[in-house]
Amino acid sequence: MFRKILLPTYGKELEDHILKYVAHIFPFSKFYVVSVVETTTSGVHLTRILKRKLEEHAAEALDHAVEVLKKEGIDVEERTILYGDPSEEIVDYAKENGINLIAFRCSPRGLPSLRMGRTVENVLKKTKIPVLLIREEVKDKKIEKILLPTDGTHGSQNAENVAIDLALSFNARITAVYVSKTDADFNEKVLKNIEWKCKQRKIEIKVIHKKGEPAEEILNEIKDHDIIVMGAGRKGFFSNIVIGHVSRTVAAMSSVPVILVRGRYNL
């Protein structure tokens, strides 16, 4: 389903687990690996010596990523060093090359954090391409059970389409969960709609309505699922430029891979 996958890389062993995951899950995709030499850092003069060092580091990162993928049976379609602002270069490269999925390491080290990394956050705000985030190594690499948090917004509907496409590709089951803070918030039509969409495609689906804090209730459902697919934006005027609190919290705290969806995704 994801024909072209982009893997930004920054250093040895930092992204090994996500490289291995996408290679295992999407072995028939084309893989593009990039490393960005940042030339826009405020207050830092990019001397020739510093640029050369940054280029050497980027080249080493690319070499390492390509080697990891090769061991997983993947031949990289293209490896490239980019120059400029990392998020802008990644977004532009993805658009120009028809990328279908951007895969990142969601980077908190040690204690969990709601920070996903500056580049990851800026890419999420700027791109309409689905973004896969992995916080920790996935030992059981499979997609059999998909968790789909949904609230009926446009972002959630786009995520529904990605989840359905995944389910069709992997013969997987979907659990659609709607979390409301009070019973009055619940819109039964949302779950009935996704249930109807899945049944039309003969996808096994379970629908759940839970009451409580959305992020907490979604995280409570993770243990029985292999991947989460959800919308990335907030409701309202800022939905296209701000990452929602729920999606941010879930991505940062999830023990399974998360695909965040902001733009339109057609089945």
C-alpha cells in the first residue's frame, strides 16, 4: 500500500529499529534514505570545516542505514544528502519523489516525553503524507490488529482510510475506539460509519465507546494491538498547523508503532 517510503536518518544505531521494522513490514516498497546537513542554525556560522564534518556525519549515517536495510534484504532506491532546514528539506523531497510514507524514530530517550523531536514535529505540521513513528524496538513485527481512534473529524476520516487500506493489505482486524469525556459527547454515527465502511470491504471490525480522557483510554487499548492509526491535527481553525494533544501523547507514549495522518488519503 505504501509504494515509496522515506527514511530520514541522523546517526548510527539511532534508527536501527525503525529501519528493520519497515523493511520487515513493507518488503516490496521502494526505500529512499536521506540525511540532512542543517545549514540554517541560528547564530552558527557554517564554515567549510564544519560543513565538511557535517557532510561526513551525514554520509556515515546513510552508509549505516543502507547497510542495515541490505541485511534485511532491502536494496535502497536512492540515498541522498540534503542541505537546509531539515523539516523543509524532508517535506519537499517527499513531495517531489511521490513518497507515500515518512518513517521516523520518535525520539525520547530515558523518561517518556511529549516531545517528539523538532524535525519530527515540524514535518508533521507541514506534510500531508502519513508519518510512521516508533518509540522503541518492535520485537513481534506484524500487523494483525489495528487500533483506530476516531472522532468523526476530517482527520479521523483520513486515518480511517489508511487503517482500512492496511487491514486490506495485511488481512488484519480493526478496533475502532471513540473516547468521550461525557456521555453527552458521544456521537454513535461515527462508529456506525466506520463499521459500515469496514463491512463493505469484508474487514473484521470491533467498535468501542469509552468514557474518560482520550489519550489515556487509547493507551489502555494498546496492549492488544500491533499498530495505531489516527489523525494528527487538532479540531478547529488550527487543525492543519498544530499537532493535537491526544495524538502527541499517544505517539510519545505508545509501545507500538503509530501512523499519524493529516492529509487526505483515498482508498
